[in-house]
Amino acid sequence: MKVSLISYTPHADKLLIFSKNTRLKMSSDDFENVLQMSDTQVEKELKYVFGTIGSSWEFVDYVFSITDVSRAFTHQLVRHRLASFAQQSQRTVNVADSFDYISTGSCEQESEISEVYDQGMKNIKKTYSFLLEMGAKVEDARGILPTNITTNILAKFNLRALSDLIGDRLCVRAQGEFQQVAKAMKEEVIKVHPWAEQILRVHCVKTGCCKFSNFKDCPMKIEGFIEEPNSNMLQEKWENLIC
């Protein structure tokens, strides 16, 4: 799995401040004035921006190249509706020579299970190749390909949508592959916009409460950390669980 941030909004912090300030006034000079703000002023203004309605966050975009992930993951990724996606095709691309797949959880960790899993994948690859040799079209033979075959996807999120995705998918309830991708997406953004870290946190750390009330097996709940008002302690606890 590899996540790369290939494009992002320039002057994003200043744009956030400017877009929030338009509720009071807006002129051609206002953005130039924001661009001249000191770092101290910007930090102060961002605290307000991140403490109120997140509509202004939608003016900041991030484009990620996400490669060597499973289609099982991308099926989950595209459920985050407020985004744009472009994915590698299986209809037109013959994957016989580049056939690779992801093993997760028990299918990766348990030796007997993983052996059966790997053999099944080999059988699928063999059958797929045989179908093509018999004259089947690529778009028809793809029906036999597994959900966990590797793929590549280009994804664009605005900051508000990305904050929601991170809040959900860094949760211990999320499948491991999505946790890893979400963590990498966050790290890529923090490299260029360190100020965004405060809103790119798992939901319970960010808000002090669990988003998934029916998730009874959450170790954060079991050990009583959800009720802890100290966000730094919540962050440390989450990092110990995930990292």
C-alpha cells in the first residue's frame, strides 16, 4: 500500500480564514489582507475556523494517489460520497500478468487459513488466464476476479469530507487496511498543513464521545477512556491501540 498526496490547495490556511470571514464582509482586497497575516494571527483565526460550522473547510482540496490496495478497500472508500474518484479498470486491462492480492486478518495471520486462501487465489488466476486463452473478453473474464485483488485509485476530498473520513476510519472498528490508508492520508496532509492535525483525528479523540454506539467491543469504552475529558490521554490511548 502506498499513499501519496499529489495535489492540494495553495494558501489553504489563509483561504479557510478568508472563506469564514465572508459571513461579515467580502471585497477584492480582503484575501490580500489575509495573505499578509502573521503566523500568530493565522493560528488565532484557525482556532475559530475549526471551532464552528465546517462549511468553509470545503474550499480546501486534497488529491491522493492510493496504490496497491484491495478492491475490498476501494469499495469501502467510495462510500464516502463527498469525493471524486478515478480507478484502474478491470474491464479493459488484462491483469493476468500483474495479478496480485491482499491478505488481511486471519487470512494473513493463521498459517493453515492463509495456505488455503493463497491456493484459492492461485486457482482464480489460473482460471482467469485460461478463460482469456479460450477467447473470453477481458470485460467478461473479470467476473471471476477476487474482491481482494490489488488496484490503484485516485481520490479527491475537501478538508471537511477528509475530516469525516479520518474520524470514522481511524476507529478500531474499521478494517485494518482502511485504518492504514487513513493514517497514511493524515500523515501526508500533516506534512504540508500541520495545522490541520487538530481536525484530522479519530472521532472519539476529537469529540470525547463514540460515534458508533452499537460497537460494544471498543477497547476505548471497555477501559473507560471515552469518558476521559483529557484529549491528549485519548490520543495516546488510541495511538497505543493502532500504531
